[in-house]
Amino acid sequence: MTELATYNFAYLDEQTKRMIRRAILKAIAIPGYQVPFASREMPMPYGWGTGGVQVTAAVIGPDDTLKVIDQGADDTTNAVSIRAFFQKTANVAVTTRTAAATIIQTRHRIPEAALQTGQTLVYQVPIPEPLRFLEPRETETRKMHALEEYGLMHVKLYEDIARHGHIATTYAYPVKVEGRYVMDPSPTPKFDNPKMHNSPALQLFGAGREKRIYAIPPYTEVVSLDFEDHPFEIQTFSQPCALCGAKGSYLDEVILDDKGGSMFVCSDTDFCEDRQAKGHRGHLSANPAEAAE
Amino acid sequence: MSDLPLLKVSALSKFYGSRIGCQNVTFELWPGEVLAIVGESGSGKTTLLNCLATRLAPSAGCVEYRMRDGQFRDLYRLSEAERRFLMRTDWGFVHQNPADGLRMTVSAGANVGERLMAVGDRHYGKIRATATDWLGRVEIAEDRIDDQPRAFSGGMRQRLQIARNLVTNPRLVFMDEPTGGLDVSVQARLLDLLRGLVSDLGLAAIVVTHDLAVARLLSHRMMVMKDGHIVETGLTDRVLDDPQAPYTQLLVSSILQV
């Protein structure tokens, strides 16, 4: 990689990494608190994961193994480009296997396979402020966080129930971290919220455009907000994955034709492929005998 | 009425640079008492009200409030957290323009329920039942509970704002021209409603108005302001029927007779 000799390891210069690491340490010390940081221009547009990339660049080392997922998939544009970016600028090992990765940068999913101690999950966050659409003034939301005034968050859930008869928020579902800060878990489906609770992995959140970093240290209490008579529930699916037959994983709908045909498959491609390799089959998976021919 | 005042104001002043907002205002307010502050535009009524309600820091003087534990506390020495808690539980503030006091993009039920949720109520059914009850008390039909205030008329919005403020059973309510901008028949109904609520709940209230008829109907006692000073205070009927200060005499004689 001689033509890249002018790049520092993992693209960012050491001073910038140091600044980001300080923000990360502070974020870990105050779980759920949004730490401002001097977000840099990255060689990609805002909204493509500039926050996540900066956090990853600040924590990655030469011995790390990186996995990047976009909506659970390892093979979509965003995931492929970010993976290639770190291969080029840091020359680190990359993988698609959840268990083999030490750092997993993710956009809007948490892998189905349980994370382990020592793994770090880096989220790309578009809007870190959970109160944003309820209270537009940033000065006021900061004050509300400081004084723990979170009644407004429940006003949103109340509105959901009043309009739809149940809490209709399905992603970016607000959580309370360690009994203190209300946090936006980035637009992950609420299906993934329970996985954040007491996770053995370190979870870091980077919002590049909004210039905020926040974190959930390992084994931290993460509670999804709800009402006593309308408790928090995760999505359920009426059918198993069409490829691997998994029940209880998060499914994506894939349109098959223009006549309304569709199939539901695991959004976590690594999980799905792993199951298929172990011989699990869904009703639409290729017959192994035919595929071999 | 209790023998201890609810609110003690002493030598309160607010200056905007060299201009006077209000100067040297001293009075006491007792539980269950409705005090009207009247005067022409620019006389410092709203400045005074905002200073009392901790929405505007005064330049000098002190405002003491008797908390629910019976202790007098200087409002400007409370921590911000305590002050904000007081404002959303023990106090109410009714704005002249309901859009300032309501969340226009959430339903009427959520508007009323917001304070309950802010003090930790987490049972949807109970919150909704309380909201329904309060909408009934301010004469808003039950089937409008899921409508946004944007779909409400001016009078309904004002009644909704009142319900939203009273749901936590406050002891003191500040009202800034509560009937401003409403036509006379709607105004009459709102005044009727306010009068009933104030006497049923034993609320203390400070009502700022330029409309002497509103003061006559609602208040027990009134203060007349002119150029930032209190020129006359006394029982409402006495001040209106037998005004002593020259300015008050002018004010009372300016009322149009139909």
C-alpha cells in the first residue's frame, strides 16, 4: 500500500484520535450522556456513518478484526465501503462473522448472535437527541437531561397509544440508561432494545453531523420506556425466515415480483448464512441437491 | 383563608436599562385569594407577573412562597430544578395566547396529561381518565380528547390550557389576560368557568388584565398599576366603586357604557 503511505493509521491523525478517545472515555464514565466532540470532515457524506467511522478509527488497533453491517447485512454498499476504507487505511483484518470480530460497526441493527466480553459495538447515529422532535430547542433539551425531566418522552408514547391503540414507535425506541439518562438507541428496531440491556460488549454511539458521542459500558442497565398498562413489547413475526427457517430473529421483507409476492428473510446475513451452513432450511431456500448440480 | 400568606412580595423592581418595568412592588397574597393587576398597556403588569412567576429575573427585591411543607422560600434562591418542579406542580401559568401554553402538535389528552407524566405517572389508563375528567370540567366534549388543539376554537384552546394547568391541583395560578382575544359571549363563559373552578378548588390566582369587568367578576382584591408603580390597591368593589387615586378615577370613568 505504498500509495497510501501518507495516511496515518486509520485515516485520522493522532491528535484527533486522542480527542475522540477522551470523549469516548467521558461517555463511558457517564452512561447515556451525550458528550460533544469536535467531529471531523470524513471522506464520505454526512448520514453515511461519519460518526461511527470516527469512533471506530479512534478505537481500532492493528490487531483488531473489523465487521461492518448495514441494516444487519455485510454486503450492502455502506458496509462494503466502510470495511474497504479501514482495510485500506488501517490494514486490519476484516470478517463477516460476528463471533470473530473484535469491533463491529453497525448501522441500525445489533447482531442476532449474542455479543461477548471484549467485543465493541459502534453505532452510526443520525440524531442523538431523543427529545429532538418533541422539544426543538437544544438549550432546553440539555436542561431537561440535566434536571432529569423526562415527562415529555412519555407524552410521545401517550400520543402513540391514543392514535394507534398501542405504542407504535418501532425504531429509535427511547431507553433509560442506568436509571438516569434517556437515550436514543439510534434507529435500531425496538426488537434489538433488549439486547442492549446488560450486554457484555461495550457499545459506543457516534453522531458525526450532530457532533455527539455516547456510550453504554458493559453490563449496564438499559430499560425501554413504557406505561404500566402498555408494557414494552418487541416485534414478532408470523412466519420463520424463508431461507434458514429461523424463528425469533428480525426479518426483512424482500419483494419478489410485481404481483405482491414477497419473502421474509433474516436481516442479519451472517446469522442466516451460518444457520444454512449448519443445514437449517426455510421454505424458499434452494434444495441443496439441486444447488450442487 | 389561612392566617399565613402564600406569597410575600417585597420591594420588587425590574429595570430595563434605565427604563422602569415595575418598581418597589410590595404585597402579600393569601391562599384562595384572587388578585387582579390592572392598568393600561405598558404599565408593567406583565413584567410584574413574569417576575413573580420566575419567568423574568427581577433587578431588586424578593419574592417568597410558602411551600407545601409550610416553609417560606425565596423563589430566586431555589435551585433551578426545584423552581421548575414548583412551576409544573404547585403553580399554573395561563398565557394570553393559548398557543404559548399548549403543545399544538399533540392531542388534547396528552396536553392535559403532560404534567401528570412529568411528575411520574406511568399508567396510561389513569392518565387518560384524569384527562377526560378535566376536559369535562372545562366543558370540552369527551370525543375531542384525541384531537390536536390546532383543531380547536380560541375559546376551547383557552379552556384546554386551563385544564392542562390545573390537573396537578396547583395552589397558585398566574393568568396573563386569560380572556384577551375572545369574543364577549365566549369570554363570559370562560369567566364563569374560571370563577367556578377557583372557588371549588380554593385556588389562589394572580390575574393580569386591562379589562376592569374581568377584574370585577374574578377578583377579590385588585392593584392598579401606572408607569411601573402601584397607584392603588384595595378590595375590588371598593376600588371600582370608590376609586381614590386620580389615575384610578380616570380608568374607571373610561369604561364604555353600552
